[in-house]
Amino acid sequence: MHIARRCLLLGALATPTFLSSCFRGKVHEEFLEVLRSDELADVDLLGLTLTNAEESGYENTLGKPSYAEVRHRFALGDAEAEQVLADAVAAAEAAGWRADGPVNEALLAWGGSKDEPPRICSLSINDQRDQLSVRLINRETP
């Protein structure tokens, strides 16, 4: 009886993963190129040390779009968190990103956007104040 419950539980946990993989749409890597070519996608941004880099292409799973995205995380080292964010915002604006609002001083975060194709940028400092996160999203669809 105990083994049957485990099998039932494992089956229930595996089914959503199996089903989503069956209905997973084509991954469109081409939407990453516009993000990869952006100045903020530079792995040497502001001379900081890259600690993590992730990217994903556009896909549509079960009718839910997942947009192309580039995510980089940089160690601040001895740099002041507020100054790094200010420098990152200046770099973003120099690269043509339009601010969606002022820097959120309490959260140490900034958001911006570009058109043609529609893109979103978010810059943030983590709670420990030792990393800068850069997230670029291409909202273009096939």
C-alpha cells in the first residue's frame, strides 16, 4: 500500500512536466540577437565581474508566451551600490533606453524601455548590496 501511494504521488508530480513538454512550442532564438547586441548585454559592463549569465529564446507553451530574455549578474566588489546603479542607469540612457520612471531609491532599481522591437530593461541591486542584476526582455513575437 505504501509503495502504491509513492507511485501515485510520483505520477501526479511528473504529469504536469510531461504534459507541458508535449505542448511546448518552438523556441525562437532569433529574438535573442537584438538583446545580445545591446550595450547593456556586455559581459564587461562598467568593468564589473560577471558572476552569472542566462538567456532564453521566445517560446509559447500552452498559449502562454515566454519572451526572449538576457539576464546578467555582476559582483560589485568594493564599489558603492548607489554609484554602480547610477552608472548603470547612465549607461542605459546612453545606449538609448528610455526611463519608465525615476530610480527607485528604496529598492535600488530602475526600469526602461525601447521601441522597434519593443524591449524592457531592468537594473537592480540585490538586498545584500553586492550584486547588480541586468535583465533585458524582447517583447517581440513571431
